[in-house]
Amino acid sequence: MQASEAKFGRVFILRLEDHDRLPTVIEDFARDQGITHALVALLGALGQGALVAGPQDQDARPVPVITNPVEAIHEAACLGLIAPGEDGSLTLHMHGVLGRGSDTVAGCLRPGMEVWQVAEAVVIELTGSQALRRFDAETGFGLLQAD
């Protein structure tokens, strides 16, 4: 395990709008606000996109992932972490649980999802951390590295 101490900074409440694209819209907001690290919680309706829903083969390297398209509108509850890459670019690593009727899907929103009508997010800035995402050639993932 690795750890990086941080303190709470500013807190923002966001109303996302119809067709806003996740994770880009929140990454852009963070960049505009000078946020490098943050905890993000989101509730709302999402659709028109895809989720990463696990590895196709957990032993293969780099890890091939399962990507599930999401076309219909789903209710969503999501949680994520913003951290910079080695080049300073911000990445929101966010997972969500999406439901429609009695069907439920879960996964990483990295491939992108569109807001339908409205979603609400809380962005809690984390200050004092030097943690960053480094590309790991073995897995093919950008892994969080502590200070």
C-alpha cells in the first residue's frame, strides 16, 4: 500500500447539464479552477457512452478490458478521484453504478458517458498531496503513486 496525506481545500457543488460529457467536463472544470487533486461524488442520469467492466483476461499483460456500451438512460451514483499524470494532465478515475428498471451495470466511466438532463456533483479539493498517476507498462494502466 502507498499513502499520500492531503487536506481538504475548496468544495464545489456542480450542476451538470444535458449532453455534458464525463469525465471530460469535470476534468476541464478542475483544470479551470487550478485543482490538481480532488474527490468527486456524482448523482444523476447518464447514457450514451460506455463503461469499463473488468478485465477480459486477468492474467494477460497489458490487461485487455471489457467495454460495455450504455445507450439507454440510467440513474447513476458515481465516485472518483482526480489526480495528475506525470505530464501534469488531470485524470478523473471514476466508477459508477447505473440502474435502469431492474437492470444494474457498474464500471469505470473512462470511455465517456453523457449526462441526460441533469447530474449533480460535489468536487472536494485535496491539497498538499504530491500523488500522481504513472503509466504502468505491465498492466497498461495509469496507476496512482504516492509522494
